[in-house]
Amino acid sequence: MKLRFVQSFTFWSKVLSLAALTLAAGACGDDDEGAPKSDFIYEADERTVTFINLSKGATAYFWDFGDGTTSTEERPVHEYPAFGVYTAYLTATGPGGETLSLPDEMILAKSSDVVIDGSFDDWADIPVSTELGEGSITKVKVDYDGLKIYFYVEGTADLQGFFDVYLNVDNNFGTAFNTGDWEGGIGAEYLIEGDFANDNDASLFGYDYSSGNNNTFAWLPAADIGSGFLLASDLQVIDGGKAIEFSMLRSTLVGLSPAGFTYGIHDLLNWGSVGSIPEAGASPDPNQTQFVDLTK
């Protein structure tokens, strides 16, 4: 009796083991025939992007590069028509169907040689954005790459380096803050304010739309000193005056247009302006030199 029990137990163990193997095989088959996984990463060299396909279970691919062009290659290399922000997608198709990847937002920009270190030699070949003949600010240069926007501000011996920098990042002059210092306002979504020269840093503020109208000086903290958003050099003495350079992180400027932005700068002493770009009463609209084109 005991022997028959053992034999019976062994028999059913084999049956159960065979059933488990059958279920496991079926599960593997379901994975093989399931929807593929669509995934990719990319490497950008200025406007040329190499797409690295990480998809699983797919036999065909459809790329939407976000600039109006597509490809069915497995690992395409694509050159974009201009610098800017593009959203790429990959649709992977296999025996189990098709899957659309999550959107990947890519910032494509030229490279920059600028390093914020108080040495201004790396600005030598960068063209002047704005040049004035009065006030403490006499010259501004702007450069950029995929990570940062760089400013070089040159002025007279009266240059303070305590700045209010206004940024219109959506190119709409009818929204956000319109300071009366400039004709027609500036429509600034952001204000960077602080003692750049002594702190080597400053705070970022976003416009408070709940203030009721765009003529109210109303701002909400967006990035404090020490956040890493801004890095400034010391104020340096140069021939004919003083100069300073600083950079800001593009990623912190939510809503930054791929086309570019418009800026305005006040150099302050005891909260009074001693220098201004553009000049007081002038217009900082995109047709003027304060517009920075991020597509070139």
C-alpha cells in the first residue's frame, strides 16, 4: 500500500511538472508574439543625429524625426535643417503588433567655446549683439550651445555688475511683464536679478500672471542662488572700462522658443539704472539687435 502511494505520488508529480513546463513554454510564446518594445537613444553632433535603436521584438521600424521627414531604416543618421528643439518618435512593428515610443525632445545647437572663467579671449570671434555709445553698458555679445546661453557684457568704468536681465522667451510681446523702461515693453516671462559681479550668481524669477495685468512688477521665485542656473565671472578691468561674462541653463527656462528669445539688461546702482540694453525708451522687439536666434 505504501509502495502504491509512492508510485502514485511520483506519477502525479511528473504530470504536474509537465503541465508547468507546458504553461511556461506557452508564456514564452506569448512574449514572443506580444507587442514589441519601441525604444531608442540618440547621439547629436550639432545638427547631425545618430539614432540608436533599442527596440525588442520588432522586424520593421518607422521614424518620425519631428521636422517633417521620416525613415524606415533600423538605425538612421539624420541631419536636421536647423538648430532648435525637435521631438522624435519611433514606431516598432513585429509579429505581435506595433508600439509607438515615448516622445524624445532633443535640443540641437551649435557648440560653443565659451567658458565662464573671467578670461574673455573665447569671445573674440563672436559677433556683437548690441553696441551703444552711452550709459555704463556699451557692448553685449551672446552665444549658446545645447546646454547654456552665454552673455558677455562690456561697459565703462562705471559698470556695476548688479543686473536685472529680462527674457522674453515666447516671442510674444503682448504677454507677461512690460516694463515702462522700454517703449512698448518687453513681454518678459523671466527676470534674472542679483549682484552677478560679487556673488557670481543670481536668482531667477518667473512672471506672476495672477497679478492682474502685465504692467505690474510681480515675480515668483524660479531658481535661487546656488541652484546652478547661473554662473558669472568677476567683474574685470579691461582697456577702456570693465567687462563681465555669465551663463544660464536653457533647461530651466521653461517655454523657451526653439526660434530664439529677446533680452533686456539694466545695470543698477542703488536700484537705479546706470546703463541699459536696449537704451531707455527704445524698443526691444525681435527686429532689433536684442533678439537672439537659436536656429543658426
